[in-house]
Amino acid sequence: MITIGDKLELKKIETDLPETPDKRLPIYISQVLDESQSGEYLVSMPIREGKVIPLGIGQEFYATFYSKKGLLQCQVEVTGRYRQDELFLMEITQKTDLEKIQRREYFRLSCTQPLKYHVLNDVEQKMLEEQARCDIDEVTVEWKGGTMLDLSGGGIWCVSSFREERNSVFQVCFDLTVNDKRETIHAFAVLLRSERNQKNPTLFDHHLMFWKMEQKLREKIIRFIFDEQRKKRAKGIGQ
């Protein structure tokens, strides 16, 4: 699905606390120069303002590939750095499966509403990986409470009083109103990072990427976001 010449964006999976609450992580632009069947790609080292940005071996990134099949995302790790004449190259290796996304998934909705989640144990995660889905009604879970602050078609930003391990798989549950109907949403997500909240040190920020989500559910979330944005714009016009 990824071919030579495809452009890609790399966003670092940051585990350290940001300098400020609103700090945005830089996005690095690269290009696929060679590929293999085992999820390894030779890509160009990013260049910014005419200078090569030497990304380090072992660093992990959230990669977005601009392929002929559309936008594809996964987590990758830098596993090698090379130089050929005047070219600076690096090898990246996939850490997660490629998932197709839509550009509209980048639209994010700021919100404040209750959310509960359960961190899957090894048995539950294996069952999910093998079956691609898990029937919540058949699994006895211990829920933790939290608050959702940001929602998109690609994931969630929420806070809770618990620090969680990066790359943990969450089972999340929250309510949405779609077509004037209140619905309870159940979904699975991978924790990209967990860090102490800057404004309230008793809380932890959790940045989650939806995982193994059915397209119908993703579209329902996106539709909800668009509806809420339209309502906010309408209220702004009326004021």
C-alpha cells in the first residue's frame, strides 16, 4: 500500500511534559525512497529551512503516509540512519498496523463531558486482536472515571486521576447525541502518551488514538462533530 515516492508526515510520540499546555509538537515532512515487505521503509531525513533535521535512532513517531490508496497512518520507530553522497536517509519500521483515515478526521471538537474507560489486560487485548472486536456485555470490566476534553474522528484527549502506561489499549465509553438521539459509544483506543496536567497536577492527560474502529462508528463520531460545530457557528451568528 506504501510505494516509492509517497510523501509522509512524522509527529513525535512525546512522553515528556510539554513546556507549555498549548505547545504543539512539530511535524516533519519526508518521502519514501525504498520499501520492504516487512514494514521497513527507507525515507529521506526531514529538511526544515534548508537544514537537515537528524531524527534519532529509537525515536517513535505517528506517521501519516500520502499513498495512492489515500491517507494511511501507523506508529513507526527510527531504526537506522545513513548517508549516500549528499543525501541523508533513515530507516523507519512499523510498530502498528496501517489504518486508512480521512482528512476530515483532523477536525477536532473541544468539549467537556464525562467519560469512563477500562485498560485491557493481556487476555482481553489478545481476544480483541484475534477477533477484531470485543462484546462489552460479555466482559466484566472495572471502569475508571475521566473527562473528555477533545474529540475527533481519529481519537480522544481526556483527563483522569490515574497515570496509565503508553501503548496500553483502552476500552472507552461516552455519550453522544446524533440526529437528536442520545447514544452510548463504546470504542477501543491506543494510549499514545499520558502526562501530568499542567493546570491541575492531580490529573493526567491521556492522548488516545482509536483502534480497530468500524467505519460506521467513525462516521457517526465525525457527523456528531460536524453537527456540534454547525450549532456553535449558528449561535455565534445569532449573538
